[in-house]
Amino acid sequence: MNNLSSRQRKLIYAVGILLLLYPIVKLGAPMARDVNVTNKSVADGSGELARMRVEYDLGETTLGDIDPSSAAMNLVLLGLRGPAAGLLHLQALDYQERKEWAKLRTTVDSIIRLQPHYVQIWKFQGWNLAFNVSREWDRVDDRFFWVKEGIKFLQAGTKRNQTVAILYHEVGDFVTRKMGISDEKTFFREYFRLDPDEKRFNGGPDIDINPDGEDSFLLAYDWFVQANEKDDLFGMTGKTHVFFRQGPAKARLSFAETRNKEGPPTTKRVNFDNEVEFDDRDGRILNTDAFWKRTRAAWDEARTEWNDSYGTYVFLGLNDWKYKLNSTEDDLIQLAEENGIKLEEQRNMWARNLDMVHFRFWRDYAEAERDEVTMNAHRTLYEARRSYAEGRGYDSVDAEGKTIVSEAQLLLEEAMNRWVEVFSRFPKMVVDNEAYVEDALLAVFYWQAVHETNGKTPPAEFPLRQLWDMKSDLRADVQREFLLDTMRARR
């Protein structure tokens, strides 16, 4: 080097600098403007480090959608992302109170741009959109739109936080709650497969949340399974573990239970095996026997999922003691030895957790539902309700002047007798399962309505009279279900 001239040394230094600059530029180039964080892809020209930040979800998204003149942006420029997000939260609540929905949604998007990995933001704002904002609307289809917005928001959260199991669970939980147990569930379940926005979805589902047009409980099942897989890989926080892991089994139970209540559909429905069971060709229900056979199989699957998958998972209880919900005596002895505790302590901990999640109730419920006696009771009640709704509840007179009892009345009396048989076979269900009792009482309400329709006084004694007197506190709820049924039949 000492033999080189000053000019030569300068040239070597310049070449070295250029050589060193190349990897720095190649690795550290900023992210291209058309980055797609959702699909974890960046455009050509983005640096390797920028690409890796997107791929492994280590960076933050662009802040371009935040008003550059706002107080929140001023805080961001000072490095105060937390206070900026808090300020945007207050703005979002203010927009919600003033019913400025477009500004609310934009502000929520800005919040997650500031704190995309803060799980509580995803959970709170998802709940807010699906449960709080949706109820501000009068039309059911408008409510459904905001329910979808909440679900989509959570789905976006899972894409930005792929190691956070609770967000996957929340998606399944939202779908289950809104489509399965909300006041609007009858409409929402149908909208979930056939979206009311026909201009955008052409009479099909919203492909952003239900691309395959699945039943809502089936889609929830898939999300719960993903949540448990994430729990296996990364662990879970935010919910009691024994409740968290029951998601897939509860989705199967709800799926089978809802089939009993709704009966064979008049439109296409997809089952757990993604097979179309029915269609509405000529307005008729096809293959009704197959529907009830498949429903019984659904209860078998639910029972297996509850007992053999959820029930055999090893949980950690008090003092990190291991336990399984579906334990035999040998299991209790083995786990007590592993935990280093007395068998009685193991048994007490096990029993407490059984009671906490109502494990025995759901086990017995699935066992009763898969029984042919119970399935026949559900089927007969469904056929009786359909007969009444389609106007086959009127008595007629034959050529000799003899009264012919209506088809609906005969089916309802058969249904009541079948429910008597169910309660005789599974007496615990009278005490433990309010849904069973309500179905049986619903048959009585229909039976009385058929008599009133034909100007007859119902007999004082009937098959379910003892249950009718014993469960009088449930009559108001059952009567509401009956009135909703008759209203839907008139539409």
C-alpha cells in the first residue's frame, strides 16, 4: 500500500466504499409503497430487511392514512405511539356516539396501524363493531353488515398476529355468538350463507368471511381448531385454558343441536364433510331421511370430540397439577402419582373442573341426543310444526259427516308421546336440560293452538301434562318461540 500513489489509494478506497454500500442498500432499502401486509408480500425494489419485517410480522405498517395535521400524528412524530393510539380511541368513541360510522371505521384502522401487535385493541374494537355498533341500526341487514365488519377486523388481527391463539379463538366465538345465539340468529345464519348484499355477492356468501358458503358453526369450528393449533405451538393467554380448548367440541355440539331445531333446510346446506345434502328443486326438500341420519351422525361426532379430544387433553390446574376431564379411576391414580399428591386431592381437583365446564352435562346431552328415541322426538316435532305452518292443522269432514282430525294434531300428539318416552329414558334431562323441556312444551303450545284453530277445547289431560304443570316458569319463553314461529310462517 505504501508503494501506491495517493491517487491510487483514493481509487481503492472509493471502490471499497462502493462495494460496502451495495449490501447496505440491498439489505436496508425502505419498503416499497405498494406493500401488502395482509398477504405478506412486498413489491420489487424493497430491501431484504423490509421484506423480512413484513414476512415475519416484525415491523409496523405505513402511517399514511393518519391525518398528518392531527394531534395523533403530532404525538407519533414525537415517538409517542401509545398516547397517539389512546387519543384515537377517544376519537373513535366520539364518532360512535355521534353515529359517524365512516369516520369511526377509518379511525379504528388508524389505531391498528399504530399498534398492530397490541392484542387488546383487536379484541376490543372487533367486539365494539360486531356487538355495539351493530345494534345501533334498525334494519337486520345493516346490523349484519357491522357484525361482519367486526369479524373481518378480527380476521385481519390474526394475519398481523399469527402466533396469538386468542385472536383465532375470538373469530370463532364471534361467529358462534352472532350467528347462533343472538336475537337475530334466524336471519344472520341465513345471511351468513346467502348475503343480503346481492349486488356485491350475487346471492352468495361474503367471500371475505365465508368463501366456501359454509354453515356458521362449521366455519367457527375451523377457527377454533386453528386456535388450538396455535396454542400447541405458541401457548395461549387471555382466557382460562380449560374453556379455551373446548371451542371445536362446542362448535360441533352447537352444529348438531341447531340441526335438530331448524330441521331439513329448503336451500342448499353444507355439512361437516363439505357435502351438499339438499336443494330446493321445485320448492321441495329432498332426502329428508338422509338429513336426520346425518344429524344423528353429527351428534356422534360431537360426542367423540367432547369426550375423546377435549376430554383427554391434559390441563394444568391449581399448583400446575395435571388433570384430564374424561378420566378413569386408573387415570386419576396415574396423574396423582405424576403430580406427587394424594389420590383424594387429585379427585377433588378433577371434580371441581368437571363442574366448572359442565363436562358431565354435555357428555350426557350428546349421549341422549344420539339415541334413536330422542332423534325421533325431534323429527316428529319438526314435522308437526311444518304441518301446522303449511296449513294442515284444520280438521275436515268426510262424506258421512265424521270429523277427520288434522294431520298437525296427530303429529303433535305423537310428538308429545315421544317426548314422554325421552324423559322416561333420560330422566336427568328434565332437571338438567332446559332446551329439552322447552321443545316438549312447544309441542303442547302447538297442540293447544290446533284445537283453538278448529274451535275445540283441548282435553284437560294430555301426555305432557305433568311436565306442563311442573315447568310453568318456562311457558312465557316457549310461548315467545311459538309466536316467532307463526310469524315466520306468515312471511
